[in-house]
Amino acid sequence: MSRVTKAVISDETGQDIAKAINRVVEAIGGEKGGIIYGFHIDGSESDPSARVTYLEDAIGMTPAHMDYTNNVFDYGDWEDAFFMPRPCMLKYDGTVDYYLNPNNYAQKEGGANSDVANSSYGGNAMMEWGQNGKKIWLKVVPSGDGKSANVYIADHKADEGYHDWSFHNCDGQSVAHFYTPIYNGSVISSKMRSLSGQQVSKTLQGTAEITAAKANNPSSKELWNIECLADRILINFLLVLMGKSTDTQTVFGEGATTSGTEAINDTFRTGVHNAKGLFYGTNSGEVATSSFGNCVKVFGMENYWGFQWRRTNGYILASGVQKVKLTYGQEDGSKVTEYNTDGANYISLGITPIGTNGGYISEMQFTEQGMFGKNMSGDSSHYYCDTQWFNNGISAFALFGGRSDAGSGVGAFYAVLIAAVSDASWGLGAAVSCKPLA
């Protein structure tokens, strides 16, 4: 079935047949290793949905969205996509102990009680990426001026422009899986953990949080660290693909972004949406309640935006120059092994943020590494609908997520590049990630 035929059938016959055809195409493509989903972002178009056009095997697909009227997530045609992650309990050595019931993390897949809230468990609750032997390959093709781009996401390396940086471990090997945190980080006995029922870590300097994340490592090999830029880039592109929009708050949920305070945050315990499936959100950002029911959940991860800023390895704004590193080793083109806190020998993007500090992102600059905020001159309902803070006079260590009082500018693309790694406050934290050994 050609991609053009898929689109025609979707238009003429209805979404049900189109959905069935797309599932067959994915199944056949999976056998051949030939799935390529794509989309184009038109940088000159301000409407968040109109600026995204499906390409390749995504043509004719129905986008996903949160159905706020019925309080359920509508996957559209994406529920069975090859890139969907699985919740699991991951041991410190980077091996999966068992998988969790995706609709109730308090249970194992078979229904028995899980260790998701057991602080004595020798590991963490994580999302496993890389389904049925299929890695996720990403290719970004910028336009001539870099304001627009075609983005391709595939289950195979279709050509040399595709990369699987999220799957690279500390030895420079491309492994079968990588793992992202289900929960905000909680420091327990000097280790940063991802567990349910925990108070979230706060008021630590970035170096202390990195040390706490690394304390999960069972040896000198670095499997565990805080979250990294390569994973954030990939997940953000997947959100655009699924939602066919650059307004992630409208599509997936506002998140905990309004009326938060330190005292309110202190009452929060991780796991508020353990029984909500992989995606859940509301169209309110209010957090001044005891339930924290407005927290957002995407790809099985709680508070991917909203509630608290989370430090992220691999992204530095150094004296106005955005610098990035996508792998622990140098295979990404950087000139340094291991992440650092000043961007020394990172890849220099040559992109200096302009516009209003704390303004809404009106222009992203696309490179082969991803997309990065360039001009902050937009508003809450156009272009990327998220804000970016920047200080071109310091060395800033990237923060994503967004504090619980940060308001409507918080979403998947919300970035803070105004804080030194030494900064500490109730709104700053981190979470663990894992790149296992081969």
C-alpha cells in the first residue's frame, strides 16, 4: 500500500479504515525493518497545528490528543507505534527485573504487587525504550535558513543521516534499550531514585544531584546519570509526531504550572497518576490542591513538564553560544568524553538566543542535532507556545520541565538557560536516566 493511497483512503473512506491500514503497514514495515514516520515543521506558519505536515508513513495517520471532555487519552493511530516504551523495574546493573502493568504501576504485568514504591528495592522504576528489537532512529533535515525542517523517525537506519544517540552507552556502543525516569528524582540514602510515593528532591546544587544519580552505578562504568539532552530531543520530536502540533500543552495536558509554592510542592508524592496509563493530562494547570491531579504524564513519565525544573546533561549556554553533547563518548562529533558542566569541547551550534528573556519561542533553529530556541518573540497560542529563559552573559546549565508557578509558558519545549549548575532552590531538581552496558 503506497503512502499516497493511504492518504486518499483516509480522505474518502474514513478514519476507521485508515487506522486499520496504517496498523497493517506498520506490521509489514516492522517485518522488513522499513517504517519511516516523518513530519515537516513550517517555521513561517504560526498556527501550532497547521505548521506540522505529515510525511512518509505518517501520511493519513490520525493524531493523538487528550480528550478532556471524557477524561481519556485518544491515541489516534499511534497506540501500537513501534517507538512506544514500556514501564519496568530496572536493577542497578541495567537489566530489567520485570515489567509493570502500564495501567497500574503498583502491579507487575501479571497482576502481582510491584516494588514501584519500595525504597529498599535495588533499582528504579523506569520507561524502557526500544520495543521488540527496534531502536528509534532520528534524522533532522533543516531548511536553508534553518527555521523549518523535515524530521524523520524510523525503526532502522535508512541512510547515514539517521542516528540513534539515545541508545549509546558509556562505551560508545549502540545497545538495545535506553531508560528514562517515570518519576521526578528523590534522594534516598544519598542515591537519586525514581520511585513512587516519594517526596521530590530539592535545594541541591547540580553537582550534588549528578553525584546522587551516579550513586546508582554498581561499578566505575557509568550506566546511571541525570537525564540527557539526546533523550529530550527524541521524545519532543515524538510528541510533535503523535500530536501533529507544536502546542504540547493543548494536545497532551497543561501540567502542574499554576499557583504552586514551595509549601505546596512539599506535600507532593510521586505516583499520582500510576493508574492513568502512559498518557494523561488536564486542561488546567492549577496545583493548589492536595491531589495534584493536574500533573501531566507522557510516554509513561510523570511531570515531563510542569511541577519542577529538571537539570539535563549535554546542553550549555556559554556566553551566548548554545553548546550540546548527545552521547557520553565522542561519536556524536563532540571532542570530549563524559558530560561536563561548562560545555568545554561540546558541539557549538553557533546559535545565540534573541528576543525577550522569558518570552515565548517564535523561532527554533534546526540543526542535525535537533531544534533549539533562537527567537523568543511569540505568544502563548502561536508557534511553539512555550517560553525560554536565557542569559547570554554566563555559563548556564540547561533546565527543562518548568516550575509549578511558571504559568502557561510551560510545555515540552520550555527551557531555562539562566541558571548556573551551582544554583539551588525548591523549584530545581533532577531525575535519573540509564544507558545499560551491552
